[in-house]
Amino acid sequence: MPDDLPWWASTVIYQVYPRSFADSNGDGIGDLPGIIGHLDHLVDLGVETLWVSPFFDSPQHDVGYDVRNFRDVAPEYGTLDDAQALIDEAHGKGLKVMFDLVLNHTSEDHPWFVESRSSRDNPKADWYVWADGYRGRGGQPKPPNNWRSELQLPRAWQWSEEREQWYLATFLWFQPDLNWRNPELRAEMFDMIRMWLGRGVDGFRLDIFGSIMHDEALRDNDPKPTFMNGMPRLQTPSRTVNTDENFAVAGDLRAVCDEFEGDDRVLIGEVFGPPSTLRRYIEDQSHPGLHLVFLFEFLSAPYSAKRYRTLIEGFEHEFPAPLVPTYVVENHDRARSLSRMGGDLARARVMAALLCTLRGVPTLYMGQEIGMENTYIPLADANDPIPSVVARRLPEWLNKKLPERLNRDEVRTPMQWTAEPGAGFTDPGVPPWLPIHENHRTRNVATERDDPGSLLNWYRDLLALRKATPALQVGSLDLATDVPDDAIRFERTLDGTTVAVVANLGDRSLVVPATNAVLGGRTAAALLVSDPGVTIADHLVDLPPNTAAVISIT
Ligand code: GLC
């Protein structure tokens, strides 16, 4: 491995959603000791960085993305000591640890907001984004501009009777936006970040980071509808998302991280927009910005070789080395990838092969490694507030047909550890906070660990090979364009070592040469195949439908 590369350039991230990972005290809710108790699963799987979704004190209306105290732990998840133990124990096992920072907003129950809302002239009056708006006919208060929330249907402004003013809420109504133009607020947020860095955390995932700084003059967004990362938007968010000032905040945060020994903490942005825009979070400044940004296109792309090739080509173009693309195929907000792929495990194996061998940082969401699927939960039963905002009267038959899950509970159900009642997530007989998928009897960590042909073991094999093969971790990527429509082939090369990856995403067998280059005395040998039916004769790879192979070229 080149030793001038930072650890995060070759890491593999595993996202844990704490409420659903492991319940250590039998209350049906996952907790920090539960995560600590299952760190060996991460080590065994071969991931290297643990990202924990928010576990800070919160009324949990958005399952922790509505923070009431950034410096404390929600009691149902544990204590500050547990958070410290999580960092230390993970480090002891060779894992890096990333926490999740919600910088854009707080809970409406945060004492800062309670104070800010109480009058126009209290000490925290300016810590949130307040605006007068204007009075319509009949004296009705009207918001200051046309901004819509990130959920599109609701507007971004909420009326406060107490201040007779509007406050900005970019996401849900109970998540008021912090005012990052206020120097005291900024200083407090940076100090809070220092507190966690001082406790040893290796970095942060930054929640809806593209929305921190909005147009100061509150000018209207362009009303033209658009698409961003495959999702429809009712207006073009030119004044609210990815503004110039927002890129500058990335640099300020980076400076805080770089105060810490080693200069090697990592910042990963949850940011939306075209890759050419997202790249600006990393390098569009005189000083450094974020280290990585998630690339979300694979969350909504149809399973198609042609589509994937276009995406990979685009990411390679926008994030050439030393920049590092960060691939995501699942997270706690979007449909499970296996469900998106029609429940076809062969496809999931192809997806895993691509994710673990592409140039960049792969991100796995808990349960992805065992093939967890969406657990259908009707909108009326949702714990997630989104359906109550955007789909109050949507009939279930239509909801079921949507490509995305409006009720995010469906992708947040408890981790499936065992076949037992409670799935090893909680004690048998304890009602879990969300229902457990009935397929846990066969699809769970314990069962799959014993099955050499399981998806879990395929992920383990891929990640072990990746760890043992610097070319797969940090080598260059050469994507072939002269392949059949349904095929993907790329080569990863470092210091003369070449590993080829070939995949057939179609429903008919394909024969694909293992490499672009004339082999001339070199040989192609399979390192890993997703299916025993894959064969290599001479340098031709015979790929049954929905299969992949990782091949050494020597
Ligand atoms: C991000 C999180 C999501 C949360 C939202 C508001 O998109 O991933 O779960 O609801 O931000 O914080």
C-alpha cells in the first residue's frame, strides 16, 4: 500500500442505525451497549469504519435526527460513558468510528430553540433563521419567499405565534434550522465538535450538509421543477442548497478537524446534486474542505449494466485520484437494495462484487450484508413522520407500487441476528420498536455464517480479498467501453498488479474477455466468482446470467 495515503481513502464504511441494531437491556430498542456487544460482527465481515446514526439526546420524532442536546446521549441508548466505551472498544478491535452530526437543525425541543422562540430579543433570538414575512389579504401571515422544504410538498417556513415570525425548517416542521451566520452559534457548534474529536472519534457523517447556508437576502428559489439524484423536486433549490457560502462552511469544519493530532479525521457529506457540484465540497477552495461526499445515484438507478457504466464513468471523471468516490447502495432513508432488485440474491451478489471492487470507499448499511429486505408497514402505522406530511391520504395500493418507500420504517426494522423470536435483536417475547421481518428465520447472521453460499459469506470473501489486494483498495480504475450491453468490466491496477472485475447483469449468458489488453503470455485466473457456473478458459470468462468474477491478471 502506498503509505502516504490517509486511512479513509481505502476504508469500508458500515452504517449502524442504533435503534435497530441490538437491544442489550430488553426494552425493544437498540442501544450503545448493544452495538459494543456486536462489534465482532463488523470485524468478521471485514468492514473497517463504523458509522453510527445519531444517538444523542432527542425526543426521537425523527429517530434522533432531531437533536435536543448534541453533547449527551439519549437515555434509551445509554450514557456518555457508553459512547466513550464504544469509541474505545471499536478502536481496540482496529475499527475507526464515525458519528453523525446534524448541523443544519435541532429539535424544536432543544433549549436553544425554546429560548429563541420565546421573544425577539433573548440571547438566543438569532440562533435560528427567523423572518417576518408579510401580511396577506385579511391580515394573514405569509412566508417571506417560495422556499419549499426538502420534502417538497410542505413549505420551508413555519409560523411561530410567540414571535409572530416565521422560522425556517428545511426538513420537517419540528426541526428548526440553525443560523450559521450567528458567530456564537458557530462557536458553540465547533466546540461541540471538538468535544467529540477530543473523545477520539475518527470523523463525522454530516447530515443534509448542503442545506446549511441559505441565501441571506431570502430571495425566491427558481420555481422550475427539476430532478436531483433521481428524485423529483417542485422547484430548483438555487437559493437553498449548495450555495457558495455552504462550500465555505466545509472549509471551516475541516479546519476544526485539522486542529487534532494526526490531521486524519474524516468528514463525509450527505450532500445532493450533480457530481460536478458535489466535488466542490472537497476541493473548490483555497483551503481543504470535506474529505468525501456520498454518491447516491446507485440508490435509485435501475439494475442495468449500461446505467451503472455511465455512472461509474461519470464518477471517475469527476472524482479522479487522489479524490475518492464514496459509493452507497443502501441507507436508512431509502429502499433496501435487494427489494429494489426484485429480491434476486444473484443480483445482490453482483452488486456486492461491484461495490467492493470499484475505486473508492464502499458503504454498507446494516443488514445489507445478509440481504435484508423492506418490511412492509402500512402508512397509517408509520412511526416515521414523513408519511404524515406527504402522503396522508395516499391509498395503500398506490403506496405499494411506488419505487421508493415513503414510510422509512420499512427499511429500519431490527437487524436479523438469529432465527429465534426477537431475531437476536431483542429478548424473545419483548415487542421490538418496529416489527421484525418474517424472513429472519432463514435470513439472519447466524444461519448465513454457516452457509458457505450465503450473501454474508460472499461479502466476507470480497472484503477479505479487497483487504489483501492493494490494487483493489487504491489502484487506478480502467472501465471498458467495448463490452456487450449487459456486461461491466473494469481493471484495477497498482504497481504492475492488475485485477479485473467482470459482471453480467443480463438474463442471458455472456462470454467476455477477462482483460482489455492483449494477454501476451499473461494468464487470467479467478480469485472469486459469485456463482460456481462462472468459468474462465484461456482468457475468456463465461458468465451465466447475473454473475460476477474477480480475476487476477498475471
Ligand atoms: C437526512 C437523514 C434523514 C433525516 C434528515 C433530517 O437526510 O438521513 O434520516 O430524516 O436528514 O435530519
